[in-house]
Amino acid sequence: IYLDMTAVLDSKRSANELRRAIAVLRQHCLKQSSAFCAEQLVGLTKDDVSINGATLYSLSTTTAGGNDSMEVDETVALATLKMLESEPVSDTFLLAQSFFEIGEYIRSAVAMSGEEKDGGALPASIPNDDAPSRELFLWSYALFLAGQKRKEEAIAEAGRQGNTITNCINPWLEELRKVLEEKKKRKALTGLCGYALGMVLKEIAALRAIGGFEPSQDTMVEKPLLDADLDQKMNDAFFHHHTQPLERKKKIKDKEELTQLFTESNKIYKAGAIAAFKAREQLAETASQFPWNWSAWLDLADMSIPTDASRPEESIEIRQFQPISNLPFDHNAKDGPARLCIDSVGIISVCHGVRLAVEGQRCVEALEVLNELKSILPSSSFVFAQQALAHYARRDFDTAINTFEVLRQNFPYRLDQLDVYSNILYVKEQRADLSLLAHAVFRIDKYRPETCCIIGNYYSLRRQHERAVLYFRRALRLDRKCLSAWTLMGHEFIELKNTNAAVESYRRAVDTNSRDYRAWYGLGQTYEMLTMHFYALYYYRKAASLRPNDGRMWIAIANCNEQLQRIPQAMTFYQKAAQIDDPEGHAALKLAKLYRHHTHDPEKAAIYYSQYLNIAGDAEILDTTAEAILYLAEHHKNNGKLEKAQTLLARLLDYAGPEKAQAQAMLREVRAMLDNDIQAD
């Protein structure tokens, strides 16, 4: 319905809705959501602007399978906002809110509803069903955060003592789930309380995915899984990094033990999948009811999982809940038919859609929408940051650097995503710029995880890998779920040839965000170093499922197949890489060698050697370039194309390698053949 339709921003209405939503979010102590909405409020244009509605909402129609789309109903959202605004604010709530803001979470919950004196599992008694929704939310949110704090303390103690952290869980998680689900059944879970239940279910799903939380009978309700292929899921569960450590994988010999391991792993997978399904469902519901809660969208994105990642040769996208904003039409338009009105609900929905598109590697679509969004939010750092991340994902590093520089000029004290900027400077080997960035962020806040990652990258570029690991560890002490720190530390351990530590770092990175292709790719590289090509192949396929348009993923898969003597499969994946993305000609060169030595097809070998030379261009001649030139010259000589052979061989006359002598000898033969042809004529 959005095709050929002009979308019009109602800036005054959007600004008013954002102000109202910010006030409600601050009352609920949702700081990240209120900060995001405030940033969009300040960045919002003051004028009513018209944009292309089809482009703006294109992300809503490209969800894989089309089954995970959700409708954000503006009427329901505004009704929820109005209901939350109208609720009375009691003195008790103000006291509990004050305790919450200074980090005394248990005291906040007890101040809200009193101390539990009937022997219940929770330290604070349960609020009545007729209590305002904000009181129930703050009560459950405070207890959830208090439990998470105890979990982190237990993990820190277990780490110091060398114990396993699997059993370190939030002690009040299960009781909170029971209380909130009971209230939901009685329809007493209104306002933002659904988000509290979503957070609890998300944490339970994360624990069950690693077998660290024993599910209750009443939660094991069968739900349809995304993939009914049980055998494949058992294989996935067996090979998945966190179910079995490297040492046990090496020791598995007995078929009975393997079967038992499959059964155990599949049980863990199934419990985790069911819990994740419930958490996704709940988070989607609460995000739809109150879309200004940006934290709900972030949690929902974290719960999204890939489709069948075991088949990367097929086109695979990230299946995510995609917002489709049901926005009103302006039927009073004077200059034509009805137009689509954009308000704050639409803005938040599109921001989430853009973020998902960038994470899902749909960067061209994301950049198109961001160009439209920039006219709505011309001063929003979110838009600049997502543009930079989209260019980075496309490996357009120069444009990404320019965008990050604009972001830094406009928002000099913003540190979010600057660790990604440092990754680009590292890849481009711009040591001076990386040093300046490291000094700048150190002056702003030296105890931010992003700062530690940037400094770690700087030391890594200087080949001081032990010192780089030190800073990545410091980042993880500040934020145990810092994805960049885990991944970059894995890279450093690879440089230090510490494969066990590298596997552990990459495993933690995937635990933090299973959609990060770099961690999967790093696991593949580590197992390839250990000559465990079958395992490496599995992890490379995971990386390729997340980044199907990156030729490096397919080259890695092809190389593993080649090492396993699966030559036809290797050639298939090399061809895919050559078609998709082969800027350095690695796939073309590999195909040329395989056609030359394995299938003995000189015509195909010549085609790919020629393709490799076209990619190499007039750059400095390398050993591989000389090899390609000699083969093509020989091929042209045997097929009577003497002038082409002569032109190619002339390129090697200034080459210092042993191929120069071979080229001179062949050039004499070619010239002799040309002279004979001239005499014959």
C-alpha cells in the first residue's frame, strides 16, 4: 500500500509524542530507552518533510519467509502511553524509584510492596493486581537486576577460584517468571510489565541454550521449531562450540558415546529453542504495545536467530521480527490523494528496521532508507552511526572512515561504535590515525569498554600482542558481554599461537551474539590451524550463512573441502566466491590450479588464469602472477596464438624470479615460430 505514495512527517506531533514517551520511560527507570528517544527528539527536523514512502518501508517487506513480521499498531501504542500517563504516582513509588536510581535494587522492591514474611522465595512481597502497572514493573525490574547483580558476583568469584560458571544464575529468575506469567493469565500484566516478563524469559532462554538452567514442567510447553530436521539439529548441537569443549571433541571415539552426546545436545538445543520462542513472542508483544521502549527492540533483536545455517549455499537471511508501522493516512491533503503520515511510532519502527538490516548484511537497502531518514532526523547520531556501520559491513572502508569522522566532529564525546572505527583503521594500517583516536577516547573516558578495545587495537597494530590482550581483558572486566573484546582477543591469541584460548574467546563471542560472523569465522580459522578441517568447515558454513555476499567465507569453505579431498565441492564453492566477491583473485587462482592439476581441463584453467590476471592488473608481479603468465603463454603457444603468448612473456623479462629464465626460453621458441610463419607466407 506504500508504493508510489508520499510519506509526510508530522514533526510537531512526533516531537510531542516523544516528549511524553520520554517522561514515562524515565518514570520506569529505563534509561537507555529514554536516552534514545531524547536523542531522536533533539535530532528531529522542525519542519514537515515529504519522503518516499515505498523506500522508507521497504525493509518491512523483505523479511525472510515473511512469517516474522509484526504490526506496530499506533492506536494501541498511544492508548498504552495515555494509560501510563494517567496512572497515579504514589509517595511509595517515589521512594522506591529513588532507591532504584542509586542502585539499591532489593531495597527498592521492598519499599514498593513490603518485605516478604510468608516464607516466599522473593525478598519482597508481590504487589496486588490492582496496583498501578508502573509499581509492578519497578518491583519486578528491581528484583531482576538485583538477581543479575548476584549472578555477576558469583561468576567473578567462580572465575577467581577456577570453578565452572554454568551454575551461576539469577536466584530469583524462576519465581519472577511464575509471578509475572500468573499475572498475565489474569490479564493483570499491563503497561510496561510485559517487558519485565520479556527480560526474564530472555535470560532463561540464554541459560537453557547452554544447559545451565533446569526447565520447570509448566514451562516445557511444546512449540513449533523453525526447523523440523531433527538429525541436522542434533549435528548442529554436537558441533556447536559451547556444548562440548575442544578437549572432549578430540577424545570422542566410541559410537555409543557419540550417540549419547547427540541425545544430550539435542535436549539442550530443544529446551533453548522453546524458551527462545517464548521470549521472542513476549518481547514482540511488548515492543508493539509501547514501541518507544528501545530496549525492548534491542532485546528482541538479540533473540533473533538465523534460519537453516547448515546450508549456506542457499540464500539465507536473518529471520527477525520486523516492525510494520500501521500509520494513519492524511485524507485532508490538498494537493492530491491520501498521504502517509509519519509520527514518532513510525520513526522508532524504521530505526529498528534499519538496525536489523545492517546486522543482517542488507546494507544497500539500509543505506537507501537511511538517506530518507536523514531528512527526518538530520541531527541524530544514530543515523550517522548506522551509515558508517553499513559502509563497514560492505567493506567500503574509505566511505566508512569519512562517515565516522563526520560523526566524531558532530558528536565528539560519543564513544559508541568507535571500536568499529578502530577496526577499520587497523585493517587500513593507519597507525597515526589509530594513535590519535586512542588518545582522544582515553581523555574522554578511559574506563569504557570501547576505549579499551581501541587501545588494544593500537597495540595489536604495533605487534605488541600481549599488551593488546591486557586491554581486551580490561574491557571484559568492565563489560563481560563486550562482543568486540571477545572477538579481538581471539584474534590476538591466534597471533600468539594459543589456539585453546582463541577457541574460548571466540566461543564467548558467539555466546554474546550468535549473529557475529567474525567469531564463527575465527573458530573456523582456529580449527583449520589445528588441521581439524571437518570442524573448521562447520564453523565456516555458519559464518557464510550470516554473510553470504562475502567471498572470503566461501573461499574458506572451499579450502576446507579441498583439504578433505572433496574436489568437486571445493570447485563449486570457489566458483561461488568468484561470482560474488573475489577482489584479490584468490578464488580464480584456486580454480585455475584445480582445473589444471585435478580435472586436467586446460581450457577452463586458462579462463580462470586469465581472470586472475585481469584482477591483478598492472600491479607488481608476484609468484602467482608469474605462474599464471607462464601457463597462459604456454596455452596460447599450443593453440597458435603466438602474438598473445609473446605479449604475456614480455611481462616477465623484468621479473627477478626463476620464471624469468623460463619466459626467455619460451619467448625464443615463440619468436622462432613467428619467423617460420612469416617465411612460409
